Amino acid sequence: GSRDETAVFPLHLFAHGDAGGGAFFYLGYGSLQHELASHGFVVPAYLSCWFDSECNNGQESFLEALKLLDFMEQNPTLAPVDWSKSYSASGHSTGGRVVLMLASIRDNPAYLANTSIAPLIKPSYRRSLQKLRA
């Protein structure tokens, strides 16, 4: 069947684990991303670094997730997202830690306040996180 061109779907962010970033994302996670999408989600994913040690122990991946949510919101016609719905997120390994960090900063704005990445967390990123529910 053909897809209704006016249909919109909730957004689900997927965060990859170590050795799953960059060009290797689709090899390791492409089928999972398609499976999630087959259940009625738009599933964007960032393509971050290869190893955790190259990502400042997960902090770079965390920032990439924030940038992706912000990018999606700044470009609302890029994908058929239902912007009235809350967002969900999941991740594997380092990506699981990214999702926990997203939830932590959403629930506690002071989280990461005394870290080197605090100045990189824009107000628009914090606004995006207010829609994250699971």
C-alpha cells in the first residue's frame, strides 16, 4: 500500500552505541531503525564518533543528540513528525547513557552545570527536552 502523504508520526530518537557511529550506523542499527519506524515513528539518529574515548566519554554523543532534536524542530517539514506529540528515545550501550543524560538534564537543569559541556547546551536544546517523555 501507499503511504498517506499527509500522515504524521511521533518522533523517536535512537542513540547508537560504541563502534556504531559514523558510516557504520546503518550496518549495526539500520534494521532496528526500520523496525521502530514500521511501528509508526519517525526515527532520526545522529552519526557520532566511533569509540566512547573519542567522544569525551559520551559527552559528544549527548551533544549530538541535543543537536539532532534541535535540528528536527528547526526544520519541521523535513520529516512527517507529529509535533503535537511528546518525543521518545532509546539507545544501545553508550546511546543508552545518552538517553539517561537527556532525561537527567530535562528533570534537573543543574545536571552537568559544572562540566566543560555546560556552555554548549543551548536554551533551544533545553526547550526540545521538555517534550521528551520516554
